[in-house]
Amino acid sequence: MATLQDLAERLDRLLLRHQELERTNALLQAQLGSVSSERDSLKSRLTAARSRIDALLERLPANNGSGEGGGE
């Protein structure tokens, strides 16, 4: 059977581990917030780039397939 001293030492180790896990969790939460913000920014930039590409595609002349202006 565990002695009172053994239990106290085990409790101290558990408390230390709990504190380490709390610090790790806080760091991971901060990292998640940063990465989520970066993801949102990249999604916004992607949407803007797609809009610009769509606008450029609209400005291209239609290709009717007749072969005119084929670079000959």
C-alpha cells in the first residue's frame, strides 16, 4: 500500500504535469488563432485573385474556331 509520502509525491507530479499541459494548451490555442487568421486572409486573397482572373477572361475575345488570325 502506498504511503502518505508516496501519494504526496505522485500528487506533486500530477500537478506539475497539469500545469505543463495547461501551458501547452494555451500555446496551441494561440497558434490555432494565428493559423486560422492566416487561413482566412489567404482565402480572401484567393477569392480576389479568382475575381481578377474571371474579369480578365471576360475581356478576352471569343474564339470562334474559324482559324482566322492563327499566326500565319
